[in-house]
Amino acid sequence: MPKWSAEVDNSGVVIVIITPKLTKTSFNSPQTSPILDIEPYRIIFILPNVYEMDLRLNSAAGKLNAVKGKIEEETTVRKSDSGRGLDPDGAIAEWRVDKGVVVAKVPWGK
């Protein structure tokens, strides 16, 4: 299970997933290709047969929790009375294979 950390500010969340076993050859076939799925209240990262991580956002409680994965530190997010989630359409992912990380920058939803 990958380690991860998150930085939170008024514009959104930046999640760094430590993936030393992700290589360029991981992208060679559908069976080994990594998956990064960003939803309004959930971020899922899977590298088949290697990593599986499922982060859940509870914006009303101000928490980002790992259902699967190892948490490096407790992550508190901005509390939201409206329960606003993340904006998946505005997300940007950087696959830094040479550095062994995946960085997802996800803004808050409207």
C-alpha cells in the first residue's frame, strides 16, 4: 500500500502518493496500467497487483481518511457547512515516474 500525504489550502487539495514501484513499463498494457480516479468525495489510486489506495473526504467533519493505504500523518481539510467536495473536472495529475510519485492537484468544487 502506498504512503501518501496531503496539503490543503483554500484553493483545494494536493495529494502526493509515494509510488517507487511505478515504472514506465507499468503503462504498457491495460492489465498493468495505473488508475487514478478522482471523485467529489473520494480519490482512488490503483497499480494492479502492487498498490491500492482509497481516500475518502468528509468535508463537513474536515477530514481526509484512508480506507486502504498507509497514512503518513493525520490530514485535516477545510470544514465546509455546505459539504462541498472536490472538483474532479478541474483536477491535474502529474505522473512523476522518475521520482516515484504521483501528484494530484484537486480544486474545491463550486
